[in-house]
Amino acid sequence: MDLDEIKSRRDGWGGKLLLAAEEEARRRGCDRACVSSFTFQAPAFYQRHGYIETGRTLGFPGGAEDVHMYKKLS
């Protein structure tokens, strides 16, 4: 991880982008959002933003799992 990536994380750009996407989805009439993230990526990020785990796909190399999550947008 380089210094620019650390600064971007600290500045909360991921959360800002996710919030903007959720707002656009609401504007378009969507009432829910579904995402997936591998265990080595960012499931905790989505959980901090209100997403709830609904299942996992197992069996990826290295023991990774694909975590499926859902959030109600209403």
C-alpha cells in the first residue's frame, strides 16, 4: 500500500462513492442494493455501511470466499 492509497482511505473516498451510488439508486427508484466482496477485499467496509451478509460462495483458491451482502435503501 502506498502513501496515496493510505491517504485516500483516510479521507473516506470509498464511503463517499458508495453513498453517492446509493443516492443515485434511490433517485432511480431502487429500494435495495446488493454487493459482493471477496474475504481478502472489503466485506468489513460494506458491513460498516449497513450491508448485511446474505451468503457466501466457497471454494476459491487460497481459501478465499465471495461474501454476498444486501442493504435496504428505503
